[in-house]
Amino acid sequence: MKFGYTIKNKMTIAIMLFCIMACSILIRILEDRSIKEMNNAFVSMYNDRLIPATDLFHIAQSVYSKRYLLEEALYNTDSLLVDHSYLKKQLNAHNENIDSLVAKYEQTYLINLERTELDELKAQLQETKEIESEVLLNSDRHSLEAGRKIFESQGKESFTESINKLSELTNIQTVVGQELIKNSEFAVSGSKLYSSLQIALAIIIGILIVAIVFASNVVKLPTDKFNLN
């Protein structure tokens, strides 16, 4: 009876230890997943939010620079001395920089709203490019007034709208960035929970070890006590 009882206790403890081991492995897997999610959130924050926000800033700089160049050509008192081939070269350089940054921005992770806003921005930038080409054609000494009229009636509004679209995309970066921060905070809280569970399991294992040692002593005591030899 004692032998059977002892075997039964050992089997129970073995099953409990096996379950604890399985729980420990599961917790470890979940903890690794949580750490991976935190890492992905930080990487996405950098690659899909911080870098694109910087690119949007550089696009805005190029848009402002193009407007400044056109205004200088149209309203500067020395505008008749402007080298139009050099002006066109500068505008093309800014347009190439804008196109490159927009293409780079498209390769990042974009939510649906961002894709919609980006499509609208691309259309607006193309419209601005066409207007500036028309202004450029009418900015020599023979058609300077015509160029000014085009810029006043269409150019200013087009440049302003481009900047507004860039501002909207920048605002979206902030909102999505805050969501990424929330996700990372959730992953951190999950990691803390898993650590607490691991500590609890370690305590349970310690209690089981003490119970095994105590049970072994209890089994030995009656044998010694009733030994008639």
C-alpha cells in the first residue's frame, strides 16, 4: 500500500512538473513573440514614420524653393537679367528631388488614408509642375506680365495646396506613430506579465521540491520507528 501510495504521489508530482515545464515553454514562446512585436514597432517607427516624416519635410523645402525661384524671376526688379536656362535647370533639379523622395515614400508602410492622401499629393505636385512650366515660358521680357498673371491666378494656389497636402500627410505620421507607441506599450505590459508568470512557476517548482523532500522523510520515518531488530 505504501509503495503504491508513493508511486501515485510521484506520478502526480511528475505530471505537475511536466505541466509546469509545458507552461514555461509556452510562456517563453509568448515572451519571444512579445519582444519581436516590440522590436517591429520600434523599427517601423524609424523606417515607416521618422524617415518618411523627414522626407516630407525635404519635399516641402523643395516646393518652397521652387516658389521662391519663380517669384524672384517674376517680381525682382532685375528679373530681365535672369538666366532662364539656369532657372529651368534649378527647377528641374528640385522636381527630380521631389520625385525621388515621393517614390521613396511610396515604398514605406502606408495605411489606406495615407495612400489616398499620397495620390492626391502626387496629382497636386504634377499640376504645380505644369503651371510652373507655363509660367517659365512666360517669364521673359516680352511676356513677363502674362507669366505674373498665371502665377497669381493659378501658381500661388497650386503651391499652397501642395504644402497643405504635405501637412496632412505629416499629421497622419503623428497619429500612426502614436498608435505604434501604444502597441509597443501593450507588448511591454505583456512581457512583464510573462515574467511574473515565470516567477510564479519557479515558486511552484520550489514548493514541489520541498514537498517531495518532506514526503520522502515521512515515508522513511515509520520504517525506522517500527523496526523490531
